[in-house]
Amino acid sequence: MAVQELSTGWQFKQTDTEDWLPVARVPTNVHLDLMDNKKIEDPFLGFNELKCEWVGDKSWSYKLELPTLSAAEKGTRHVLAFDGLDTFATVKLNDKIILESDNMWIMHRVDITEKLNEGKTNVLEIDFKPALLEARKIKYAHPEHKWVGFNGDMARLAVRKAQYHWGWDWGPVLMTCGPWRAVRLENFQARVEGLRVDYEVDASFKKVSGTITATVEGSSGKIVNFSAELGGKEVFKGTADVDSRGQAKVEFHVNEPKLWYPHGYGEQPLYTVTATVTTGEHDLHSLSKRTGFRKGELIQQPDDIGKTFYFRFNGIDVFCGGSDWIPADSFTPRITEAKYRKWLEMMVDGYQIMIRIWGGGIWEEDVFYDLCDELGVLVWQDFMFGCGNYPAYPEILKSIEAECVCQTVRLRHHPSLAIYAGNNEDYQVQEQYNLTYDYEDKDPQSWLKTDFPARYIYEKLLPDLVSAHSPHVPYHPGSPWGDGKTSSDTTVGDMHQWNVWHGTQEKYQIFDTLGGRFNSEFGMEAFPHIDTIKYYVTDPSQMYPQSHMIDFHNKADGHERRIATYLVENFRTHTDLEKFIHLTQLSQAEALMFGYRGWRQQWGQKRFCGGALVWQLNDCWPVTSWSICDYFLRKKPAYYAMRRVLAPIAVAVKRAHHDWSVVHARPAKTSDYECWVASSKTSEITATVELRYISIATGKAVKDKVVKKDVKIVANGTTDILKGTINNEVEEEHVLAARIFVNGEVVSRDVDWPQPLKYLDFSDRGVEVTPRGDSISVKANKPTKGLVFEEREGVLVHDSALDVVPGDEQIVNVRGLGANDQALKWTYLGEP
């Protein structure tokens, strides 16, 4: 079998013009090619997004002269393979239409053996119609449907195209088109079209048994040889004939298998399974897949609160702290493997276990899932539906089915794939717009006749597809969803908790009381770092916090009021841009800390909370958003705050919330507090826990510290250390500073502060930051809040956004700082 990737030699033009222009590479988007040819300015800068809106209203054409092909021998086929065409595409070979597609996630293969001009030039051309205009035509053709939802033009619901392209509350309107994934020319006599491994891990975890099925294309393929190996050592081999349906199947057994675990719980061994199709004498083609064996379960069992929702891998319960993921660029063809690796390694470094691929983005690239397999990151995979009432007329159902078969078949060998969810927030749209939903009605055909026909997709079509093609992966009808109850029900299923920031705009200090069984979305906005803002602010006069250009790079409704609310409630505000950035970032870091810390505590309390995924890990362009790391992979302080509370062993201390707004800022006479330790270790450990009470004004102890020695820290749960009460009428304002020592070393710290921070005096802290080559020493004479280091390109800081107390020097490791490089800049809350 010969394969040629058709990546170079292409040209493109606006369809109704004559001027063909060069294309640097395929896969591509038309905006990338227009930028390369200086026809549009970078839409990520200034107000340029507005200047290139016209691109999405035009038709665009791509063409390529195919490599010279000799006449096909008997039994040999020539096939054009298209891994993704975005979106309304008409493909012509020598001016004859060979394919029409209207779904960017369907992979197409077209046999062109009989369509080639032998010995002559063969021209491939692809015309792309504007998705926005086509979508509106479809919408108008279906007046019977209620086109409602959140974000973007509602015509998007009619089109199987990445929904974020239509604009979102963190992303620009950039309507791409083009061959967005690889185009290949293949010739072969027979090929292994697909490889499926179905298996079970037995109850003792000592044996894996199952079947390997190869699907063969081409009549020359008679026999398939199968093998499986781990680390270069063969663990299985077998042979089977190709049957009349083009399938060959063998049973296999592996004794004492090396099982795949999420990172932090075990190793990630990956077996290579290979199928080679032969004529009986000659090998024609081999296909290999890397897979891992694991028993993954979603545990939903009735309990005294409602019903659990957590994951168990190879018999170990796993608290899934992690993030939600959006596409890492508005133009996905330019996301490199190296960039994907950086993003996912950053998650592992931050003790994040799970990534949720959000339903308004894309079915991610193969390399994304390969890296998750390699690194031990669990994947929550939404189907590509987001924030809308999707139609379900026959043509679109057919397209959705083809897409979802394509994608589940592509992904099913990945051990990292932990769950499929039917959509993102579509049941919330159903609630908000009072669309018909009767959970007791179990007749799928009747759902199609209601004003919420997409229920048929999420509760019939998709679960049937997952069951047929990927039966080892649990399916959940939506995110959020819980047994037909309202999406805000905290007793069952997963929930999106947006009453901090959106909704009722609760104090972030009570985030932990607002969660449910699994918190798959929650968040707080923060500005990106100053270097990112300098990148996109093209007019220096716009470098102030409320400028038009900076506001343009924040797409969230009412963001001015919401950011202002959380800042004015919690901090002494600033108008200096860098100080303002720092405050927004501290606000985010604090909010996420309060959420994660409390929900992890609840994990240890009868698995009340099974996990928490922050909205969001990343950005698709340089913007102010809920991301904990910006478009340029610059970490915000929240990343570090999360890292500390998700560490394998994390000490926590917290005083009871006293809502100063409600009580007219009258101080509480007393405040109860508690100290606990969360551990994800799979065995008990022995530790020492220390709690100090330190004056904010003087840095001196206000009472004797408490030291608990030889404390048994329970495995995979929460250990209560002590409870107490602060007498606020007698004791001066102080922090509670907790540390935990294992084998004499500090493994975790936590500092609890009187709230709100704006009432505290942070002057004269006596902070000392001393660079020492590959580390930095941090000390303070008085309790110091939110000491943040500069995020510099190529420099990796081990920790940041620190709370520093007297008598506890913190050593922060640094990588990538040269001997003659300038020391990293730093600031802290209240720095003059």
C-alpha cells in the first residue's frame, strides 16, 4: 500500500474571482492562507476580528494537481481520503463532482480508480460555500423548529461545524472553511480499514480476555495475522481468515496484564496491537493501534444524599480534579503536537486527572488522545452539541449518525477515554425556554414530535451508537444531567455551577456549599498577563483596564459588572493596569481554591463529590476569560492555587464564612474553624500537622501553635485534624497557617485569612525574595497574600501565588533561567 499525503502544491482563491494564490500547507483554514498572502491582518490583534468578518460570507476554492499515477493494475485501487472538510464542500476531480459534504467531522474516502485521466494531469478542486449563509437557508427551511440557545447565531444549530466558530462568550466570530484535516492519495490491493479490540479485565485484575477484529477493504486480502506487544515483547499472536463481510476475528488472553492507570495511581503501559492483511503469500498492509487495558467504571449508586457520580479505575476510586478544554486556537491546523504536549503536561504537573473536551469545540486530533493515553490524563468527551435546541429532522439525524460512528470508531482504542456525554448544556436550554421534556415518557419516536426533538439524539441515537462501537465507555446523556431532574439538582448526576460569576453572583468563599455530585463546570474570570495584553493592544493609549480594545478582548456578557463586583467586594481596587491584572488573577485563584478545596474534602465524606473540572484550562485566542492559562500558555495564579489543593497530600484550614455584605459589615463575635488533610494516596501515611495563629499586623503568634504528631492520614479520603473557635472580640486579626510534614519534610501548606481581604492592612510586610540560581527563596516578616512571579517565556516556576508567613521560608524551584538572566519580577497583594 502506498500513501501520499497531499500537503503541498495547493492553491486557493475566492471562488468568484480568477486569482489563484499559494497555500503554504494543508491542513489549513482560509484565514491562515489569507494571512500568509497579506490579504487580511491577524484577527487576534486590536479590532482586526471585525475587519475580516467578510471572509465568512464568501465562497472559497482550493485546487491541486495530483501526482502522476500509472494505470492501476488489476485489483489495485486509487482512493482519495479526506479526514475533514470544513464544512459545505463540493469536491471535483477533472471538473466532475466526486463528493459533496456538509459535516466537518465526517471522514470521507472516494475511490477514483475509474475516474482518473491516465497519463494526463488530474486536477482536484474543492469548493467551500459560506457556512453562515448556508445555515440560515436551512434554518428558514425549518420554521417548525424552535431555534433557541445561548451564544452565537442560532443558525449554527443546523450545521455540523465547530460551534465556537460562530462566536462564544470567550471567543471571536471567525467562520473558517477549508481542508482542515489531512488529504491523502492511497493506492492498494487490500488494506486494514479498522481494528477493534473488545476486552474484559477479570475481577482479580490478573487476566484480560477478549477479541480483536480487523475490517479489510479490497478483495486480495485473504488472511489477517494479529499480534500484540508491550515494550518490544510479544504477548499474543493469532491468524484468521477474512470472511464474506470483510472481517477477520481472533480471541486473545493476556495473563498478568500490566494495567493502565490515571497518573498518580499507577503506570500507563500501552500495548501495540497490529493486524496485517496478506494474500496468503504476501503482506499487503498493516495497521497498528496503541491501547491500554483497564477497568473503568462510572459509579452511580443510591446513597443517603441521592446518587453518587464518580469514577473507579481498576478498583480504585479516583477524585477527578481537572479542567474543561476548548480548542487551543481559532485556527486548529496550526496547533502543533509540541503545543498539545505542553498543555497536557501542564495538567499532569498540576495534579489534574481529567480533561473534558467541551461539546462546542472539535472532536480533537489523534495526537491529543495519544498524549492523554501516554500521560495518564482521563478524557471526558462531549459529543459536539452545545448550548442549543438542536433540530432532529431526518437528513441531519443521518449526518449526525455518520459523524458519531466515524468518531467513536476512531477513538475507541484509547484507554484514557473515561466517559461520553451527549451534549453541553442543551438540557439547560430546554429548561430555560420551557421546551417539552417528560422524563417518564420512554417512547423515542414521540420525542421527535416535541419542541425538544434533540432528546432523541441524546437518549436514543448516541447511547445506541456508543453501545455498538465503544461499549467499554460509560455514556451520560448530557453535561449537566441527572436522571431527568433539573440541571441544578445537587443530589444526582453532574452540574455546572455558575452562581459564582453568572446567576446569583454568590460570594466565592461559599463555592464549596454550591456544588453537587460532580462539578463539571464552574469558574471565575481573570485578565491574562501583561505580556499577552501588550501583544493584542495595538494602540498604546488603550493600555488601561477599562479600555475599548481590552473590553473587545473579553466576550463575556456583563463582564465589566461581574469583574468589578468580585473585585470591589474582596479587594482594595486599583486603576493601574498591572495592579488591576494582579487583583483579577488573585480573585480567580481564591475562587477556585475555595471550590476545589471544599469539594475535595467532600470526596472523603462518603464520596459526596466525585470531581471538579474548572471552566476552563485554555483559550483559543489572546483574551480575558475564565482560563487558568492563556493562549500563549502563560499560567495565571489560579493554576498554582489549584495545584496546591489537588496535590496528592493537601492540608487545609478554613474558618466559617461570615457574609459581611448581608450583616452590614458587622464582625462575627466568634468564628469556628476546621483543619483537615485530603489524600489521594492509595495507602495510609503517617504525618505531623502543625497549625499556627499569626497576627496580620505584627507577624507574631497570637496563641500557641498546635502540633499533632503521628497522625494517620487515611488513604484516598479526608482526615479531620482539629476544630476550634476564634474569639474575634478578644483576639487580634490573624491568619491560620497549616503545614503537614511527612518524614520531616513539608509537603503542603494552607493559610486561611479573615475575609474580605480589603479590610486588612497589607503595608510593611517585610518580604524578601532571593534568587539562588535554579531556586528562589521567599520569606516575610508578616503574613503576605498572593505573591506572584512574572511568567516569562521559557522559564518554568514550580510554584507561585504564594501565601507567606513568618518563620516559614519557601523555596521555589525554577527551570530555564540562565546565570546572567534578569531575576523574575514579583508582586504581592498591597505591594506599594
